[in-house]
Amino acid sequence: MTEQTPAEQFEARIKRVQDAIALRVPDRVPVFGPYQKYPYTFAGIDMRTAMNDYAAARAACHAFQDHFQPDLDFGPVLAYPAAAMETLGYRAFRWPGHGLPDDAMYQYVEGEYMKAEEYDDFITDPSDFMLRTWAPRQFAGMDGFGKITPWRRFMWSGWMGLGPFASPEMRRTLELVVKAGEQMDEWFGSLGQYAAETEARGNPIAYAGWDWPPFDILGDTLRGTANILADMRRRPSKLHDALKVATRIFVEYGEGAAGSRLPLVWVWVHKATRDFMSDAQFKEFYWPYFREGLLALVEKGITPVVYWEADFESRLEHIVDVPKGKMIYHLSSTDPEKAYDVLGGTVCLMGNVPNIQLLGGTPDDVRATSKRLIDTLGRNGGYIMDSAFMLDEAKPENLKAMIDFTKEYGVYR
Amino acid sequence: MRDEFIAAVADMEEEEAIRLVRAMLDAGADPQDILDATKEALLLVGTRYEAKEYFLPELIIAGDLMKEVAALVKPKLVERAAGRATRGKVVIGTVEGDIHDIGKDIVIFMLDVNNFEVIDLGVDVPAAVFVDKVRETQPAVVGLSGFLTLAFDQMRATVDALAAAGLRNSVKIMIGGAIMDQSVADYVGADAYGSDAQAAVRLATGWTA
């Protein structure tokens, strides 16, 4: 085969992924997946550096992409900007230098950021609740927003209530959000630069947007896991009303990807799996709203990549009820054969080489797993090779074995 | 009233359960007996959890109920000199670098209900702290919790540190967390992996029988 130009490679990779999504047989099994910390470890920098030195983060991701050559590139998008997080006094995260060691992945700190008695505030005016109540709880630097008059009362004499903008708290908040805005511009500028650089080398960017299921929007960032799970029994009707609002937010989050060259929206699924809830609870509270949101995105030409973050074998019979050839389901630790029996021919499947094998196994182990996955899930197209969970730790030779083996053995002849 | 109370807790009727606790206390019931009844009810919850009739929401509500009942009853409880007999000690914590606690706390709740004395080291626990606590409290079982893949190597380092301190053979080690499985237990050198809170109880019970 003659060597492809970067532009040809770019197009071939997009087509390969689009064929897999549409359940057509591509030229070979595509291979790519999201990473968090891995490229930085690979390039010899710690997570703290990656979150603070954007040029170093870009160089690390380029080095990763050049060495491993997965079909799509994530780039440094998950190395969050420490500068803006520090400026805002982000309370809902710990990150290297802020409560975690220099080389740890940043982690979310759950809390009851919306109290049980505040459901109605969120349901009737979500933006007001987020601005005046939620933001000051999440960000020390957003205290001032708690002082202002609700914007919904701004008609007629409402503007006369601008006084709190002159308070010391609000002045400080405004200064900090302007500064954080500049810092975010710098970070997004770095991501844009990275995308242009890697696309010029023939690597399409793997994401056009991010999203979270309605139940997780409420559970992760507002009520907290324990509270939202108990709310299914304690206040089911409030939860239903809030889920309707969250479904709207879900669609808003994802729809910005419409019109992208490869409109993949990664949807991080947290509380749908295994023991988090019963099948009846999943059917009542989780799936209907999530499904409605997914279908709305599909309707706009977007491809949701549903990243189920644990074993979802118990949900297979529900989640198969989606349009054919329009989405990717990432398997995490779900049994691949059982998943294929139900979902094969409906959604493109992705995964699931165990991360523990990528860390503790040998290249031969990884090749054997990859072969089994291609033989099972990839036998008719509609499959993408990836690790079971996002990459933080792996032996380079094992990861290389997964990717190179897929490129050899995964060719459809 | 006692049976109704047990049924209310087991059926997740929170308000009814609390109403019955107050009524029993008003009627002069023995506070210790109310606590014993609560434990019976929570064991029923555990059985339903194991039967996949109940899931995390019900364990969370049961945990909240236990705290509420204890808050009502404990002030009236005459201190008893003799501590209750336990099945054994379990030292448990989320390994260093990982700050997740929901799964760990549910395991602790179920172990506690099943009469284990649990020493909770919290989250982000360095290997050296596990070593010190194991040396100090001499538990039968050590539980390592982790939610992130970074826990693979940190659990292994913790097991190695226990071995280096000469403590490995005096304890059984179990691991748990959403992304864990038997191959991770093998990698880190643990004795077993438990897929949920009830599995942790089963493992600990087996090792302390």
C-alpha cells in the first residue's frame, strides 16, 4: 500500500469511524479511546505540569499520538486548566497542588450543592438557581452572585435593584470571573491550536462535545449520589420535574456539536449501572429522560458516544431501544458477548480491553484479548477497539500491542 | 409495635418508622431493645439487597434511618459496661490518591450491621497509615477501596507495605470498587475481591468464623 498523505489519512480515518457507527463494514476495525493522564506519564511530565503548562501538555499529546497512532486524537482536553480553577476557588474539585499529589488525576468532590427543599427553585428558574445559589457554593470566587436580584424581576423597576453589583463581594466576583474568562480563553486557544496541528498531521479530533445524562446532571453536580438515589423514594415527583429540566439541559449541552466534521458527543454515564438502582427505578427515572435526550441529539445529526462507566449488563434490554446505526455504546466492563447478543446490529460497540491487563499483563495477553474482541464484536463491522476505562496507567508496549494488533488483524478482507 | 417498627424500616417507610420509635420510647420500651430491633430490620434490608430486590437507594435510606433511630434512642440508653461481642475487626480505607467514599461507606454500614468492629481510615489513605493501624489494632481483615485505575498500583503498594512490615500473614485483605475484579485482586496481591457490600460481609464472615 502506498503511503497516505496526511489529508488522505484524515479522510480515511473519519470514514472508518463513520462506517463503524453506521454498522457498515469499514476497511478495518477503528481503534481509539479517551485518555486522562496517560499521555503525560508517557511523555514524562506529571499531571500538575499538564494542568499548568499548556505547551507541555500539547507536546505530550502529540508525542502520544505520534507513537501510538490511534485513529482519532483527544488532545489535552482533559488536562483541565488549573489557573482558572484556582482563580475561581473551585470547591468541587481536588487537583494536583490543591489537595492531591502532583501526579494524581484531579477528582470531583461530591456535595449536596442543591438541598432537598430547593428542587422547586431549580425547576421553576434553573438559571437563577445556578447563578445565585449553586455557583457561590461551587466556587469561592462567585460569592457575589449570591447577593444580586433575580433577573426574572428585571422588567419595569427591576433594574433599580442593581445596588448589590457595587458591593465588595460582587466587585471581587466580577474581577475574578473576568480573570478566569481570560484564563479559559487561553486554555481553549491551546486546545484549538492543538486541534489544528494534529489535524494537519492527519489525525481527526475525537470529540465535538461533552454531555451527561439528565439523572447524572442532577446527581453529580446538584444533589450528590446518595441524595439523588434516596430521592427516587423520598420525593419522586419533584425528581421527575427536575429531570424534565435536566433533559433540556442535556440537549443544550450536546447540540453545539451539530455540523461538526465528526459530530461525536461523549456522554459520561455514572449512575445507570449495576447496583446504583433497581431495574424498575432505571426504567422510571433514568432511561426515559436519557433516551429522549439521545434521540433529540441523533435528530440533529449528532452521534452520541455513550460511555457507560461500569457494567451495564442488567440494562441491555432497555437500552437497545434506540435508532439503528446512530450511536456508539462504550462497554466498560460489560461482558462483550452478552452485550453483542442484545445490542449487535443496533449500536456500534466500543471497548473493552481490561485496564488491569494493559497495566499488569504482557503484549501477548493484550493481543489475545484484542483478538477475542475483534472475533466477537467486530465480526460484522460496528465495532471500535478501546480500553475498558479511560487510560491513566498502562505499559506502553501493551497499549502499542492493542493498537498495532487491531491494525493488522482487524482488517476486513 | 416492635414488629411494626421492623416492618416499617425494612419497607423503607421512614416517617412511620420514626413515629414508632417515639411511640415505643413514650411507652417505656427498653432503648437497647429498640436498637436490637433496628439491627434485625437492617439485616432484613441486607437480605433483600442480596436478593436484588433492594439496591443502593434502599441501603442509603436504611443507613439514614439507623442514624436517626440512634439519635433518638442513645440519650435514653443506660451505658452498659460490657461492650457487645463482635465478630472481628476490619480496618478499611480508600487508598492514597483516591478520594471516593460512597462505596466504602456502604460496605462499612453493612459490616457494622453484621456485628463487625470497623476502623474507618477514610479516603486518600497512605500505605504507611494502613500499616500503623493494622499494627495497632490487629484486625482480622483489611479492606482496600478504590474507584480509579490509579488504585491498582496503590493497592499493590499497600499490600506490599503490609508484607514488608511483617503483617501480611496476620490479615486477610479484600478489595472493592466499581472497576475492580478478581484479576485486579490477583495483581495487587489481595486475598479476594468483593463485588458489593454484601460480598464484603460474606468474605469477612468467612475469614472470622
